[in-house]
Amino acid sequence: RGETRPPKLVIRSLRENEQAPYSAEGSAGFRFIDLFAGIGGLRIGFEKIGGRGVFTSEWDKYSRLTYAANFRIHSDHDFGGDVREFSKNPERIPAHDVLLAGFPCQPFSIAGVSKKNALGRPHGFLCDTQGTLFFDVAKIIEHHRPKIFVLENVKNLERHDGGRTF
């Protein structure tokens, strides 16, 4: 019916970890951050299963305006811009259980690579405006060590360099 639920294993894992030592009393069952948030599509699903967003990052001006109109950000919820500024200082991001990252997939997707090849532009990690954002996410994951992270499903990213990158 157009409505999907996360796998039972994911829900069970989130519920088992809802008493994290840094969770404030009265807060939702788990805390998440939303990187490359766009207009907030991923946030909706994670709030519906009991999550509370504690940090959002989106650089696009119009996406930020739409996101702000769609969600009332609480005073304890930071709304950052370019994720690269936060990967340099990941301690600026609040502690969280789940990291969501819908990072740009164009440098890796089959359609994106075909288009960039046709235009004679670099793709994958050679695309320095979008292709290296994966590493910024990896730095944040390495610093915070969230229990779960959800990354954009990009088939070619998983296979890049024979799977060694991922």
C-alpha cells in the first residue's frame, strides 16, 4: 500500500539500545542524525518508529527552507550546512545511535557515471565536488561509532575498487 516498515531486526536492535547512557530522560527511544537531509524524507520514517533527530545537515538553500517548513526543529537540534565542515570537527555533532546519510549518488550510480562519461567529467571518487563525500561520512562514523548507520543505496559504491572502499 505504499507503506513499508523497516526489517524486524532493525526495530529490535533500536529498541534494545533505547537506554543508551547519553539519552536524556523522556527522550525518544533512540537518537539519530540526518546528513544530506534534503527535505527530510528519511527523517519521517525514523521518527515514526520512535527516533528523535538531534542533528541535521543539508547544504542546499532550497532544501533547507523546505525542510524547515516541514519540520519544527527544536532548540536542542542543530541544523548544519555543508557536512564537510562537520567531518573536520565531528565532535560538533551530538551523540547518536543512528546515522542517516542520503549522500549524492550521482558520481557512482550507473546513470550518473554514464552522464558524466558523456560529458567528459570525472566520476566516482575523482568527482571532487560529490565523489569524496562518502569519506566525510566515514570520518563521522569513525568518531561517533553509532550502533547503526544507513547510507544511500548505491550499487556501484559497494563494488568500487573491488569492494575495498566500502
